[in-house]
Amino acid sequence: MSRLTGWWSRRGSAAKVELYTRWSFHFFTVIEIGSIALVPLSEPGDGLNGLPVDLSLGLVLALFVCAHAVLTAVVSSRALDWALDRRDRPVRLATALVVLTAGGALTVIALRATGVLEEPAVGTAVVTGIVVFSMGGLVLCVRRPRRMLYAVPATGLATGGAMAAMGLHPAEGLGSAIGILLGGYGLAAACGFSGWLMKIVWELERSRDLKARLAVAEERLRFGRDLHDVMGRNLSVIALKSELAVQLARRERPEAVDQMIEVQRIARESQREVRDVVRGYREADLRVELEGARGVLGAAGIDCAIASPFGPTGTDLPDEVQSALGWVVRETTTNVLRHGDARRCAISVREEEDGVLLTVENDGVGQPADGGARGGAGLDSALGSGLGSGLGSGGGSGLAGLRERLAAVGGTLEAGPGGDGTFRVAARVPVPRTPGMPSGSRAGAGR
């Protein structure tokens, strides 16, 4: 059973709509042949030279209608491909259909006017039928289907006028004009809507595929951003401590072993954090990041002052806010280490009326490192030299990632010179109060 139905069930929604539409147009071919081509054959007449005139003429008319129906089906199929941008517009085929329809209609009218075709019903049926079915195929070939609003009545009037000009009864011309007007509008509307619907369905299908690809690309960007945020600071610290260990080893000081042990610990921690990023479980804790910033900046010879009311006994923030602010601390700490020649860095977290404000401000913006000019001696001086020689002043993309993280919780980020050679980063995140809680308490406590 699956082999019999697989040709349909394995198709997507858009492909099913296209298949249904195409076979609908093919069915119109059967309708045209069955309803028009058989009409001339159903009217026997008197014999001429041993052969029934009406029967021989009816056979010719039936073959003509069959050829017209096949050409209309081909035009419709090519027009559907053009609507889906699979091939060029079938201008030549459409022109051939117009010529065949006009020539056939005028020939039948001439046969009626000369008396060769005696039955008016046969002539009216053939003329009206081929013109109406042509409208269904031609509507798919125009760029603006609204033009058919004028083409249908114009064709009906032209056909009725041709009949009247050749001396046929006005009722016959009026009947053909009315038939073309009603049938042409009906079939043109049905075919035009079917083609438009098929095109829209395929556009929706392509939009869904594009949305899926964009989601994949966005996830890749998120992964790259998280990997940058996680590894940026750790690699900076590893570079600093490795440079420090080299300088200590050259001076034959035992502290070099301790520094390399610390490098090993940070490398293992980096491996764990990378695995967390890959699994999608990476989160930043504000208190942990604040303490980490204090230790890392202090090891680099930078005086770090932290002011935060959100300590172990203080007020907690919602998890998503802590994670966003923790990433801000982590990224700004990395930037302080990698850029400029800072001697002091101040990190402040304070409550505001409608949220929380995190500021990170450091000096030494744009000043080149000068070896051991940070002040202090021993380890601090060596770390200062390592910062200047090992990291340089490469650019980063962390601030753009921080803005995305803060935007997810309704926050904003401002970064720029703060005056007196300082650089200031300010992150604001709204934190709504829970009704009935004191002003010092925030929603999401209990971390």
C-alpha cells in the first residue's frame, strides 16, 4: 500500500498543492474535449458524394477542438512553471494559442455564414467553448491578471460583432457574447486564483526553509558569541600568567611553578566551560563573576574596587538578570585586560527605582603599555609587562553580544569615554518589584 500511496504521501504541502493544481488544469482538457469536441459529432446530416457532410465536418471540428485543448494544457503547464520561476514566460505558446483560437473561431463563423455548417448550436458551442477555455490558459501568462477584466468583455464583444458582420442572426452573436462573458470570467477567475494560490504556497514553503536556515545561523552566531565570551578572559589570563611564568623562570624564581599550576587550572576550567557552551547550559553568576574580576584584575596589577549590595546576605536578583549582568562583568573584565593600560578599575552595582545599574570604569584608555610602568614591583611589575607585550590591542566583538543579552531581559548597554582618560560601561536592567515586598527586595529572590 505504501508503494501505491507514496507518490503522494512523500510530497510536501507545497508539492501537493502544485500537483493538485496541475491535474486540475489537465482535467480542464478532458472537460473541453468531452463537452465541445463531441457536439459536432452528435449532429448527423444529409449525405454528399456518399459521405455525410455534417459527420465529416464534425470530425474535423472535433479534431480541431482536441488540438486546441492540448495546446491550452501545454500553455497552462508552462505558465505555472513560469509563475514558480522555473522557466521563461511562454510567450510564443501563448501567441500560438491566441492565433489558433481566433483563427478557429473565425473559420467556424465563416462556415455558419456560408451555410456549410447548418446547425447554429454547433457553431455557437465550438466558438464559445474554445474562447472560454483559452481565457483560462492565458490568464496564467499575464503579469497582471487584472487585465483579464477588460480582455474577457472585449473578446465577447469582438466575437459577437464578427458574427453580426458576417450576417448571422443577432441572437446567435448575442448568445456567444454572453457565453464568453460568463464562462470567460468564471474560468479566468478560477484559473488565476489557482495559480496565485500555488505561488503563495511555494513562497510560504521557501519562507519556512529560510526561517529554518536563519535559526541555524542565529544559533551558530550565539555559539560563537558565547565561545568568545567564555574563552576571551580565560585566554587573556593564560597569556598573562604564561608570560609571567617565563619571566620568573628566567630569574630562577620558584613562583614560576605556581603560575604554571594556575595556568593548568584555568585551562581545565576553560575546557569545562566550553563543554557547557556546547551543551547550551552556560550561565553566568553575578557574585562569582565579581569575585573572579577582582582576582583576575588584581593579578594583572590593576587595582579593582567593587561596590555591590548583592552579597551573600544581601538582596538577590532574578536568575536571568544575574546571568546577563554576570556576562557584562566577564566581558568588560576581558576588555580591561586586553585593551589599554589600566591601573584602576571600579565596578559598581546598585539598585535604582525601577531596576539595577551596573557600571564598570577603568583608566588608561589608549595608553600603550610601558613594560613595568604600572607601579609596584615583583609579580605586579612582571604581570604589567606581560599584559603589554603578550596581548596587544586587538579588537573584540563582546559589546555587541552584551547588548543582545541585555535586550533579552529588557536591558540596555552604554559604552564610551567617561572623561579624564577613562572608559565607562553602564548596563541597566529593569527588575520589577513583587507586590507586598519591601523596597529593598526584588522578584526572583532565593537564589
